[in-house]
Amino acid sequence: MPFRPFRLLFDAAAISTVLAGARRVGNYEVNTDQFENTTLRQTLNMFVSGGDWILDTVISQMEQYPQHFPHKAGEKVASRAPTAGSQASTIGRLLGWSAGTSSSSDSK
């Protein structure tokens, strides 16, 4: 029972990361404009942006070790590196990371 909040956080992060991967690979978007409540819309945007940040972090770590994670010939996941004013960088600032250390474009 004491680990239930951690399991829920892990599940939320996994779902957010899967949505971010679907956005990149399948060119899908989460339509948050259908919600009238601006707080809910912003929360959903932050949720999906968190998945983008996780996916960018994992990809940048994998790029640092190409001997263990080689690219398939001609295939590469599109990068959605956060810009200075994006919601993903806002998450990084809320968590205490500086803008230069959380971007996946630093390792390219």
C-alpha cells in the first residue's frame, strides 16, 4: 500500500511517454482544444509535454552510447526538442533543471 502513489506516478509517466511516441511516429496530436476548462487543457498539455521530455531524455541517453543502441538504416524518430518557451522546458524549470541541461539537442 505505501508504494501505490509511486505506481500511479510511474503509470502516468509511462502513458504520457507512449502518447509522446505516438505523436512523433504516427504524427498524431492530442486535441486539447475540445475542452472548455482552461485548467484541464493546460494540465493535459503539461502531461503530454512531460512525456516529450522523458522521450527526449531517453533518446539523448541512447545517442550517447551508439555502440549499444545503433540506428536502423534510414530510420530515426523525429526530435521534438523543447524550445526556450515551451511547456517541456517549463517542466524542467519546475523540477530545478536549467534550460541548457535538459535539452536533447546538446548531445547531437
